[in-house]
Amino acid sequence: MDWYWYIIIILAVFVVLFVIALFGSKKLKEITYDLVLQAEKQFGEGKGADKFNQVLETISAKTKGIIPASVLKSIIEWAVRKMKILFLENEKSQKKHNAEK
């Protein structure tokens, strides 16, 4: 096999890995966000450490330890921030709606 085939194969592998990483991270974020919402419903307000640990354990089990805990923790923190922002926006819109009545 000529040398340029090796370059083509290596480039193809990198493209496939890039696409998997790009779409896989979006899916992981969606799953994490859903788990954060479920934990919020289950535990209610407070008990942040319990909710965090439950989500971390669930994601670790689903990914079979392939993704480092530090990466999972940052994704969970992203999901919590997203949830808080959406809750705050929802609360503001409800107050605005009630004030208009």
C-alpha cells in the first residue's frame, strides 16, 4: 500500500472521531440535563450533594467509566446552571403574566 493511503485512512479516522465527539457530547449533555431535572423532582430543593452524586453515579454507570469523572462533573454543573437559568426565566415570565392580570 502506498504511503498516501495511510494518510487518507488516518484522516478518515480523525473525521469519524470528531463527528462522534461532537454529536456524542450533545447527547450526553441532553441525558445529563434530563437526569438533573429528575433528581430535582425526586429530592426537591436543597440536598444538592445528594442530587449531584445520584446524577454522577447514573451517568458513570451509563458511560461505563469511559468518560473521566472530572468531565462528567463539569457537564453536570453545566446542566445545573442551565436548569437554574430556565427556572429563573420561567419564574420571571409567571410574575410578568400575573402582574398583567
